[in-house]
Amino acid sequence: DQGLAKTKESVFTKISRAIIGKTKVDDEVLDNLEEILISSDVGVETTLKIIERIEKRVSADKYMGTSELNGILKEEIASLLEENNSNDIADFDLPESNEPYVIMVVGVNGVGKTTTIGKLAWHFKAAGKKVVLGAADTFRAAAIDQLQIWADRVQVPLVKQVMGADPASVAYDTLSSAKAQGADVVIIDTAGRLHNKVNLMNELSKIKSVMKKVVPTAPHEVLLVLDGSTGQNAFEQAKQFTKATEVSALALTKLDGTAKGGVVIGISDQFKIPVKYIGIGEKMEDLQIFRRREFVESLFS
Ligand code: GDP
């Protein structure tokens, strides 16, 4: 179970209600289904894609009954989700050289970026990896303080400078320190100010190029953190960040208290970026690897 009880209840219950007294998948059932998917934050484009595929199957099989609808939907949704090849949170290929694996974390404030970094650090450390954190969100003092709290909690070193310092300089220091300590993995926090797209783009690309001076293959992962409970806002943020930098993986947080988990389907389909992690609570252990089969099952079981 992926801890998505609320999501499960909502999509499944709605579909069950929509097909009560119906034996065939007719236009009315399809219209209701479309509405359910949209209200579950799957997104209009992805919803229409799903409906179109089901329509095709219905016209190919005139005897298709509503009892088959859940199974078909599951198949179609799973096929839209990007496969996540990691088996475990701490499962990644370390670079060939003795250099650390570098994860650059991006996302707007409040989505759960710091918490996700803390959770990752805890999981990596528990798996025996040596972790160093870098506070390259120098825009807000609170961001540095929050990260320090997590670093203390997990007991991993944090490299930081004063508020207002050059984020690229913090990233440089962090990688240098990590390399000197023989660290396995570095997680760098960055500022997520979307109001100025050009600045964001410049800042992220500067951080990246400075990192390469220490670890030429860095960053190995650019992880975009999105709040799964914000539905279409998460969508919009994915659009902005993928324009500003190359994002390699997604973390969707706050899927515990939400009926909006459907946003995972639309984002995965529209941006072709795998959802790697899901946040299902505020504690260190509340992070899971995203598994599309389990996720789809949890929507429909
Ligand atoms: P940041 O500004 O993006 O760094 O956000 P924070 O990491 O400080 O998180 C903002 C709030 O969301 C905090 O109260 C966190 O405890 C909470 N939070 C983060 N991830 C999750 C999650 O997966 N589930 C729940 N329920 N709360 C979360």
C-alpha cells in the first residue's frame, strides 16, 4: 500500500457510483469518467487521452461491460506512468570515479523540499552511505535553519554560508568538502523563486557549471519536488521548472492527506519524467519509492 488511502477512496468510489445500474460502457459512463478523472487532477490533456483510448476499445468490443472498466482503466493509466527503475531509495549507481553522487533539489518554497532532503539523507545514511548536505538556498535564512535542523536530526554534515551568499559558491564548497571527506552522496538545496524565470534559470545553470569544476559529471540527478496536494499548481510548477532546467526525476509530497494523487498521472504523462519518490508524511521514514503498479492498484483496489 502506498499510503494513498484518501486517493483510493475518491477515484474508486466515484467510478463505482458512476456505473451503478449500468451494464454497458456508453457515452454517459464515459462522460462521467471524464469528469471524475478531471476532478481527480489527472489533467485535461491526459484525461482526454485516456478517454479516447477507452472509446477505441469500446468500439472494438461492443460487448464490453462496465465490470471491465476498472481493469481497463488500470492498464491505460499504468501505461501512461513512467517506469521507475530504482528498487530502493538508496539504490543508485555511484559514479565510476571515487566522486560523490550529486543530487540537486529544486522546487518552490513550501512544497516539502527541505523535508524531502532530510528524509533522503536519513534513508541514504541508514543504507550505509556517507551523506553531505549543501544549503544553496541562500535567499531565506529560514531555509538554511530548517536544513540545519534536519542535518542535526539525521546527523549528517551541512555545508552552509551566510544568508545572501552566492548559491554557486555554497555548491562549490559542498562538493569540495564532500570529495575531501570521501562522501558517497551530496544533496544540494536550491532556492525556488519562480517569480523571475530568467533569474531562476541563470542561478540553476550557474550552480550546475560550478559543480562540474569539482565533480565533472555532476549533477547526477536534478530532483524536482512538487506538492501532490496542490493539483494544478504542481502541474504549473513542473512546466516552469522543466523550462528552466533539465529535471531528471520527481518527488511528489503530501500524498498522505490528499485526494489529489491523480496529478501524478498527468504530470508523468505530460512531462515524461519519472516520479521517483513520494512523500506520505512529515517524519523521516515517510518517503517511499514510487511504484506505478502499486500506485495504480491503490487507486482502484
Ligand atoms: P520547503 O519550504 O519546500 O522546504 O518545505 P518544508 O520541507 O519545510 O515543508 C513544508 C511543510 O510541509 C512542513 O510542515 C512539512 O512537515 C510538510 N511536509 C513535507 N512533506 C510532507 C509529506 O509528505 N506529508 C505531509 N503531510 N507533510 C509534509
